[in-house]
Amino acid sequence: MIRSKAFRVIAIVFLSVSAAAIVPRVAQAAGLVPCGDGGVETACTLCHFITGISNIILIIRNIMLFIGLAVITAMGVVYVISAGDEKLITLAKGGIKSTLIGIIVILFAWFIVNMIMFYVFQAKNDLGVGVTFKGTDGFTFQCSTISTAGSTATGTYVSSTSSMGTGSGGSATCTSGRCATDPSIINAINNNSYGISGNVLLSIIAGGEGCNKSVSTDGNGSCGYGQLLPENRTKCGITGTAAETCTKIQNDIALDMNCSAWLMKDNSKRCGTDIENVASCWNTGSPNNCARSTNNYCGRVKGYYDSCK
């Protein structure tokens, strides 16, 4: 009777805890790969594939850990109600021991796989995969907000005609905010080498990025007034490690503005030159995607741009 009751308790506890753990994870599965969904023309890249694999591994790890928790809980209940039955006590102890070993193996395997991915993508930052490790959050893999689909950039942009302009920049007429009143920034904007309108470029760095050249808190290594990602700094011809290229654009406004202008020019091949799509591509990596921009990014950029007219 005790043994029958014990197994009923095991089944109830196991199913309850497992269901509570698995259902939320299954509900999240639709967002595993953040591209090409919802009718949005978001180009999928290698980065999105890698991020999707990382998310799948994380979900499997969490499901297995929750199942392990369910088993340990059930074995604990069996131990409590064993009433001195040696077979049930042995069963409970063996179950807890085996589950703990399984949890250790799962965590070790997850750690090793992520360490390999971490070092591979840190070394190959041109693949567009942002990777960080934080003590509280563990490994985090992010896609570059800029898809490399269709890009021909190898450090020097191949000029093309665009309503953004050609030649050497354009005069910025915006007057609001710190960036607009800093002569060195305005001079660098107006003399960018890729023909980007001064107002368009200023709207991104002032209206969108807040005239902030510090390293972003997004964990992707963005920095400079254009908040450029490490891989984009590399693509526009700035050499060195991520930390070195960040320091270079922070100390050289002209270099920062030229790299930002190059990226904007490169984006225009698939995003066009409409100010909202310029902002959408800068923040989300694809055109017509303002609904997914962070903190009304597109609205801030367009509002700033409209104020310059």
C-alpha cells in the first residue's frame, strides 16, 4: 500500500512540476529565430541561425533542469513517506543521486558548448554574432542589428547614386541638442566621405543615439556617436580588436562619422533613403520594421529630422 501510494505521489509531483516548466518554454518556441517572420522582410543571416541554435540549447537545458527538479522533489516525498521501508528509502536515495549526476552532466555539457561558441565568435566577430558572458545572465548570443545580406563592403564602400547624396556630405541645419551645437561633430558630419545628408546623419546620432559616444549597455560592444557595432567598425576599414576600434572612433570624430556614413550608405541598398527606414535599419536591421524598434527609435529619429526642416 505504501509503495503504491509512493508511486502515485511521484507521478503527480513529476507531472505537475514538469508541466509548469515545459509549457512556458514551448510557448516561447515561436521566437527562436528573430528573422523572416510576421510578414517583415528581415533577411536571415548566419548570425540568426547561430542565435536560434543557442536558444534551442538553452530551452532544452532548462526543460531538463526542471524535470530533474521534479524527480528530486518526488524522491524527497517518497523518502518522507517511506515509513522505514528500506526499498523505498533506497529508491529515493538512488533517484536523487542519479538525478544530481544528470544535472551536473547537463550543466557541464551546456557550459562546454557555450564556451566553444563564445571563443569562436569572439575570434570571428565578422560573422555578426554578438556574444557576451555575465555572471548573472550567463552566455548571451545576439545578432547584429545590421544584416549583411547584399553587402559588398570590404573596408571601402563602392559608391552608388542615392537621394542621400553623393560626394562629400551635406550641410546639417539641425540646431537642437549637444551634437548639433558641437562644431567638431558638425564639421565631421558635413564632410563625411559618402555623401550622406548632414541632417540624416545627425538625426541618427542625436535623435536616435542621444549624442553618446560611450560604450552601450546593450552588451554588444556598440560605441561612438553612431553606436557602431564591432563588426561594422571592422567592415568600414577600422583595424584592431573590438576595444581598440571602439577607442579609435571615440577619439576621432571624423573616423566615427565616416564609418557611420559608410554604414548608412551600405544600408541604403536594401533599406532605401526614407528617414523612417533609415532609422528602422539602423536599430532593427531591416526596413519597415519600426514597430519593433526600441523605445520608439524611429519616432525619435523622424521627429528630430522633421525639426531640422
